[in-house]
Amino acid sequence: MPLIRGHWLRPALRPQAAIKERIDRFATEAAERQRQLAEALAEQTRAAQREIGAAKERAFAEIRNVAVDVARSVTEKLTGSAADEAKLAPAVDRAMAERAG
């Protein structure tokens, strides 16, 4: 009778031991594949979050530009004279910062 893991096995138990070893090996391989997939998914998630952050920054920058243009247009219509861009841009920045809280 063969000795497996410190135990003598009867001939009838040999196939069961082989099946258990295969099951254990498959479980180990499956766990490793799952770990690799989880790592890949985590990296994809981080990359997507970076892209979302960059898109958000671009959107806020564009909103700022539109807000400055609107402020300039409104000021010119209300006063009848050209608006001072050097004063409008910081005012818009302050207003957006207050809203962002």
C-alpha cells in the first residue's frame, strides 16, 4: 500500500486521493486566476477614475471660460462699455470656489 501524506492508503482509496489532489490543484489555480483578474480589474478601475478626474477638470475649466464670457457679455450690456477681463476672471474664480465649498 502507498503512503500519501503520512497515511497508508488501501487500494480503493487511491483514486479518491488522486481526485482530491486534482480538486485542490484546480482550486489553487482558480484562486490565482481570480487574484490576477481582481488585480486587473482594480487597475482598470483606477485608470477609469483618473480619466473621469481629468474629464471633470476639463469640464470645470470650460465652465469657467463660459462663465467669464457670460459675465463679460452681461457687464457690457448693462454698462454699455467693455468689461475688464482682469477683474472678471478673478471674480468668476471666487464665485466658483464659493460654490465648490
